[in-house]
Amino acid sequence: MRLLKRFWVVFILIHVMGIYYQGTAYTLKENENSEIDWGSFHKYAGYSTLLLAGATAVSSSNRYTHYGLAYSTVGMAMATLWSGIYEYSDRFDLDEGITSEDNLHIILGIIGTLACLTAVAIADSGKNARHGGIGGTGAGTMVFSFFVIKW
């Protein structure tokens, strides 16, 4: 039941973020006086997500540190995903094929974020033995996404 509640909370947050995005994103982009460089934010949030995921993986011996790092990783991954959608949504073009650099980066980033979110939800439900593989896969997918866009 806790797992279902967590997914509903995430679903509602994503829905609210989607309404916010559709209602204000274009007016913010058109405003040249905006002091936030979302491209740089996305880049450094992505680097931070990878570092937090690595720290989460090696901190499994200390329960509370591991929990805190896991939640921080998911939060930073969501911020990275949102800022990427906001700044680079025009780069997703399936006419270029699914394996183009931008498309692959976007798809792998989304999969990695959802996998890490799922791992935290599973760990919260009490089925701790099964969350590590999913979390590791999510982190690995995000690392691969980084390499796709950098090299």
C-alpha cells in the first residue's frame, strides 16, 4: 500500500510540474532577462546526480546515510530531468532515429531516473533485497547517458 501511495504522490507531482511547464515555460524562455541558465543547471545537476548515485551505492553499510543519499539522488535526478525537458525538449526528434546522440541521451536519462525512483519506492515498501539491482541499473543507465552526450 505504501508503494502505491508513493507512486500516486510522484504521479501528482509530475502532473503539477507538467501543468506548470505548459503554463509558464514559454513565457520564461521568451524573457531575455531571466537570470537562470537552465542548460548549465541541467549539466551540473546531472553531474551531481551521478556523484550522489555513486555515494549511495557505496554507503549501503550505514542505513540512514544510504536512505538520505538515495532520496537526494532521486530528487536531483528529477531536477535534472525537469531542467532537461525545459531546456532541450526541442531536440527530441524521432526522425533522426532513436540512436541519435540527443534522443539516446534523453531516453536513457528518463529510464535512469524512473529506475532510481522505483528503487527508492521498493526500498520504502520494505522489500529491500530487490531494490539494489534496479537502483544500480538506473544509475548505470544515467552514466551511459552521460557518456553518450559527452563522447
